[in-house]
Amino acid sequence: MVVEGLLAGVSAAPTAGMECVGFAPSPWFTELTRAGAPDRVRELPPDATGHLSGFLTAGGRKPAAGAEK
């Protein structure tokens, strides 16, 4: 999984075989979705690893090694 704030990075994530979470202020969410980031956050909580792995498990995917708590 990659957390990306640039449209080019969001667009490149699927080519690299990675899930992408868009990271930007709320007004950019529409653009990030169009670029390929179905999940978006505007800030990361203190437990960012657990929070982000929730996006994967919600989609039925297993987090990468080291991303699980």
C-alpha cells in the first residue's frame, strides 16, 4: 500500500501493483478519486499503520508483512 498526495503518484500506484490511499486536504478528494485513489484521508492518526491496514482488510485483502499489529 502506498499513501500518495500527488496525482501522478496515485496514477502510478496500480502500475506498480500497489493499493493507493490518497492523502490531501478534502477539496482534492475528487481529483484523487479520478486519478485512482478510492480511499482518501486528510490526516493520519497516531496509529497510522493500523488505520491504513483497515483499508486493506475492509476490501478482503491481507496487509503486507510488517503492516499487521
